[in-house]
Amino acid sequence: MDNQTAEHTTHLPLVTEPRNPGMALNLDWVRAVQANTSAVERRAATLPGRRSVKKDYQAAWMLKAISCIDLTTLSGDDTVGRVRRLCAKARQPVRTDMLDALGMPGLTTGAVCVYHDMITTAVDALRGSGIPVAAVSTGFPAGLSPFHLRVAEIEESVKAGAHEIDIVISRRHVLTGDWQALYDEMRAFRHACGDAHVKAILATGELGSLRNVARASLVCMMAGADFIKTSTGKESVNATLPVTLVMIRAIRDYFDRTGYRVGYKPAGGISKAKDAVVYLSLIKEELGDRWLQPDLFRFGASSLLGDIERQLEHHLTGHYSAGYRHAMG
């Protein structure tokens, strides 16, 4: 592979993994899935205290986190200028002198995530960088627009140049236990994506129970999801460690049975570098090192990068700088 080709494929999702083709809906497997809420919460509560890394090791984990960030802007007041600045930040997430001192020149974020209207702007701003553009779709964030329009929205976003599509599922299918409807919906979304990779947003804060989260995760993977994602970032409860534990164990079970690796994306509420390190440590313990690559793990975040950059400057200089020194653009 020549250097130019490598540059354009390094950051694309699942390049080194066979893509999850999905499988027939197995309702016996789905209905057998349970979640011991108290045990999950106990396990999650131990993580922040037990998994603490310092100095060079901490800096290395934070640099890893940067490479896995879907740098995101999903606001009604997004402008072309804001998206261009965000893309510039994705290309150069940390000051050049700091990256050189840390031995990581050329580090970029994992992707940039925008609404459909901003896809063309983001694609143009990221041209030649190898950083993919992700677009939220299917009536994001509620997912309540007519079904044919949700499918058409995916197709239009792919046509506009999005490499990844973040879709939202219909929560009512989960809440009523209509797993066939959820499977059929997800299967249609996957088909509409074509070669673009699809992240299924479960909106876990609205699913009612960890058991529902586990079953919805499994059904979406059976229908061919390339990633499962916690939240839109617009719910009252977004990514949490208990939800993460349930979802990544579903990913592990699916891999054990099918041999296909599915990615994971926690989104919403992760804004501190120390929290990112905890999530990465959980992924390492439960899924292994292979899932610590941006083709299989992403943070959906906007403010997280600023705090990581601030912590890295402290690591290099021994001093904390003001937050405004690490703006998104």
C-alpha cells in the first residue's frame, strides 16, 4: 500500500476487521439476556478508585483517548465557520510543540461528527487528512420522523460524503419488547448506509432498564450495526459506566458467538480527561487491547478534548493553564 493510500484509510472505521454482516434474529438468545443491576453497579463503582495511572502512563492514555474522539458539534446554531474551526481542531487537536515533546506528531481525532447540512463543509475541511466525517441521521435525536424519510436521510448523507452514519433507534420498540420491529428497522438503516459504517444510538437513558439496554444492543448487532452507541447527548442521562459495562459485555458475547467485532461509542457527559481514562481501562479489561483502537472505540464528545489538552500541558510544564487557551477553534 502506498503512502497516499495509507493516509486516506488509516482512520476509516473497521478497515482491518471484517465488517459485521449481521445474522438472522435469534429471539431465544435475545430473551435469555439478563442484567444483574446491583452487580453491574457494584463493578462500575469500583473502577474510578482502582484504575488510576500517573505521569507518563497517564499522558499515554490521554493521547490514546484523543485518537478515539468523534469531535462533535450538534447545535441549532452551527455555522460553516464553526464546523471549519472544529475540523481544524480535529487535524491539530493539541499544539504542535506539545505533540512533538510527547513524541506524537501528526496525532488527530478519530472523526468529526455533524448534522447533515454540514457534511459538505466538513468533508472539504478534512480533505487529505484521512479523518472521516460522521453524520447523525434518522430524525436525530428523537427518531420520530416518518420511516421513509429517515431512510432517505441516510442515503442523502452518504451521497454527501459521510463515511459514518449515527442513527437513532425507535425507543418504543425496546420499551414494548418488539424485537422484530427493532431488527427490521436497524436492518433497513444498515442497508441504506451501503459502504458507510453505521453506529446505532440506543438512547440508553430512555430504555428503562439495563436488561433492555443489553437486549437492544444484541438486536442491533444481529441486524448489522458496526458500532453501538449509548446516547444522542440530548437525553437527561447519557453515557454511564453501568450502561457501558452492559453494552460491552453484549459486544463480547456477540464476538464469542459470531467471530465479528462490533465497536462501542459512549457519548454525552464525558468531559474530563480522568473519566476518559476510566472508560478506556474498562474497555481494556472487558474486551482487550484490540478494542482500544479508533476503528472499534470512540468517544462522542466536544469539551473532552479541551480538558485533555489542559492536562497534557500540566504534564509537560507542571502548570495548569486557563481553559480558554485550549478552545475548540
